[in-house]
Amino acid sequence: MAIIKQKDSRSGITYVYEASYVWDKEKKQSRSTRKLLGRLNEETGEIIPTDGRGRKRSPSYQKADMDKEMSLADRIKELEKENSRLISENEMLKARIAILEKHRQETP
């Protein structure tokens, strides 16, 4: 078994794999398999585990700088404001639908 580091040229992220080799008797060739271990933190040299599926919200996901600077309380306030805006928009749309339904029933 070996540890392989491979840098993705598009994103600049270095991924760390565990490689193992098996001899194929039929083809008389060595075959390799790799298992993703995670991302390599360039500064510390630490391997940050990933789920291996490229999910944006995996444990190694790095939030945008804006999200890092925002405190939890500020984020909650922002989400509450967005929630109340969506509720009022929903109520307005329901009222418009009621008006349109009433108008549709009145016209032959």
C-alpha cells in the first residue's frame, strides 16, 4: 500500500489517496485500486477527510469568506428577516389568487 498525493489542476486542491496493488493472474499484469482519504491542507500537511462524493457540504467544505465573518446571531437574524419576507409574499400571493378566483367565478 502507498499514499498518493494528486493535485487537481482546475481547483488547485490536493487530494490524498491510498493505493493498493493486486496481481492479475489471467492478464499477468499488476492492477491498482485507489481509495480517497481526503483533502490535503497545504499549510499544516493535515489530511481532511471527505465523503468521497464531491458534496459541497462535506466535512471538508470551506464556506465562503462572507459566511466565515458572519456570526451565528447575525445569520439567524438574516434568516428570520428572509423568512418573514417570504411569509408576507406568500400571503400577498394567496390574496391575489383569491381575487382572481372570485373574478373568474363572476365572469361567464
